[in-house]
Amino acid sequence: MGAAEDVALLGHAEMCQYVTAVVEALREVGAPPSERWDEARASALYWTEGEPVLAGGPWTRGTVVFWRMTDGWHCAPLGAEGDPERRHAHPLPIAPLAPPGALAEFLLRLFQSGGTPQPGPDMNAEEGRR
């Protein structure tokens, strides 16, 4: 589903519930975000410089993983000022409503590899998200 379609995957309340479940799953794997920001049509999870879960590479200053209602999960490293480097933002190869536990495992592998790991077999499933 692309942003041009402008179709919401979830309503705002459902989005917040889903992202809360993702944050809980991230805590369970030892990779809780430093910050979370929710907006009307998106949520952003930040891992700031010095977080032990980040392995260097593009993550030296931190990273933001954000979920948009129209097209799911994306990632961008943080720049020197702590803002996302938009030119380096890219969609993540996972289903927009991947199960929170599978997404947490994927993000942990992403941070540890410093690159984009291949999604696991359950990453394209959208059920079990709550």
C-alpha cells in the first residue's frame, strides 16, 4: 500500500495500541526506544546516541523508526543535531502490521547488523498484532 493511496491502515486509537504493543515487545527483547512520539497519522520511536542496542554503522548518532498510517514502517539514522537524516530514510521490508514480537526481533537484528536484515517468515503476516 503506497502513500499515494492515502488509505489509513488503522484509526488513531488502533495505531496507538499497535505501537504500544511494539514498544512492549521491544522492551522484552532488550531494545526499548529512548523516546516515542505520536502524531495524528504516524508514530516515531527514537534510539538516541549511546544506546547499547545500536551497533554503530549508520546508527552512531541514533536512529528513528517510524510508522505511518498509509504505508507502514520506515527507518532513518539521526544526524549531528539529533534530527532524522531524511535523505537516508527508507521503508523497512516488513508488513505494515507485522506482529509486534516479530517486528521487535527484526529491529534488534537491524540495529545489531547496522544494515537491513532479511525479514523472517512471519514478518509478512498481519494477524496477531494485538
